[in-house]
Amino acid sequence: MYVRVIINISIPSQLISQLFRFCFALTGENLNEELLKAGLAWHYKYFDKSIKFSNLEKIARKNQKGIWSMPNPIAPWDFRRASKQYSY
């Protein structure tokens, strides 16, 4: 069973990136950690210096989970940069 909860709030734009850096599920789990553990996310070290997140990504890479099971995964920031070069 799924429950949809709609909350309408106003957030100043300068706070949005700070608020969404850590996302938590209703169960209290940190979604960022879970995505890194499963190999479904990259740790963007330029903006976040968390050793914990860095270690979770290293473990996922070592165990070839998710995107790390691919032969040559491309970081999102590299993909966007390349896409801009070849856009029409």
C-alpha cells in the first residue's frame, strides 16, 4: 500500500541545495547512503567532503554493484559536459 502525502512549503532558493543534500526515507534511512551502497549514485566530492560517503562508494566499486558493474561508467558531470559539446 502506498500513501501520497502532499505538503506545500516555501523554501528560499539559496537553501534548496543544502536541504536536499541529505534525503531521508520515512523509515529514517539516509537515502544518499542507501543509493551509494547499492552503487546507484556517485559521490560528488567537489561539493561534499564526507569520508563516510566516499567509503560507501569505494565499497560499491570494489563489489561491482550497480553502475560499478558496467565496464566504463561515466560520471553525470562528465556526461553533461560532453553533451554540451555535441548539442545542436
